Amino acid sequence: MLKIILFDLDGTLYTSPEVYQKFADVAYHTYAKVKNTTIEKAKEILEKSREEMKRERGYAVPYTLALLSFGISIEVWHKENIKFFNAGDYLKEDKTLKDVLKKLKRRYQLAVFTNNNKIQTQRILKALGIDKLFDYIFTYESFKLIKPDPEIFRLIIKELNVKPEECLMVGDRYYVDLAPAKEQGMDIYEVKGPEDISKLLEIL
């Protein structure tokens, strides 16, 4: 019996090319700052690294993993991320999504499960008008691990005190959000953005 629905954040509860570009820009800025090089050079190096990692793994990796491969910690990335921009400035209230989540909340507990940091996550949820609708919010700070590390899925199941089969993971990236969840015994649901979340009302 399903008890809780976990939602990825970026690309799932919202889509925004502007925000995605800003995340990329933060990565270039962080690399350039730490390695004392130009933004242009940082972009060239990071994108080449991501392409190589994509060929090896079969999916596009987050910028955090590319930075880690050069010895730049996730903590440094998040520190620069928070200072660099406010993602909420590029988003607006999503009344349709808000209505769907309210209906789901009548039957299930809701959680956000993101690799993003706590501050940026709150900015995004508030801008979308859905910051009060979640029972749990798991960010990078929660466990200091990032998806697709399977350990973080095990820790969340333990934290929620539920069985894996009582959880549904909703996300837009199969190999990052969903495959590790499925391996732990969770149900999964792949979306291309918030417009697909309304279909849960018909399925569940």
C-alpha cells in the first residue's frame, strides 16, 4: 500500500531553461574560481568531462559529479550556487501543480528529494507556491550524498520508517532518480516535467 510520494525537484516539479543555464554557469564559475582559470576554459573542461562521463555511464551526469572528478567538493559548489543566483527569481507560481499536489496530499504523504541545497530548494518551492505542501524535504544537507548513490535511497527509507514498496519515486532522469529507487524496491514514475504529475491522479 502506497504511503508516500517522493518528488525530484529540478526538471520534475518545474522546468526552466533559464535556471538550468544558471546551474551550468555556477559550475563554470566555481571551477574557474577554484582552479584560477577563465570561465571559457572552465566551460570547455567541464563539458568535455561530462561528455566522457556520459559515454562511460550512458546518461548525462550532474555538474556536481563533474566538479568532484576535479577535486572540487559539493559543499564548495553549493556555497557558490547560493551566492550566484536565486532560482526563484526565474520561476512563478504553478497553480495547476499546486492543485494536483493538494489532491495527492489528501491520500499520501509528500516529500521532495533533491540533490539541490536547502536554501535554493526553498527558494524554488516558494516561487512555485508549493512550499507548504510537503511533509518532508530531503536536500543535499540531509545526508551529504547525491543521487544516483543507492545509499541515499536506503537512508531515506530508514528515515521515513516505511517499506520500499510503500514509496513512489517521481523523477525526470531514469538513471539518476528512478533506477536506484527501483533497485531498492520502490515504485517509480518517470515524468518530463510538472505537466505529467497530474496523471498520478488517474493512475493511483
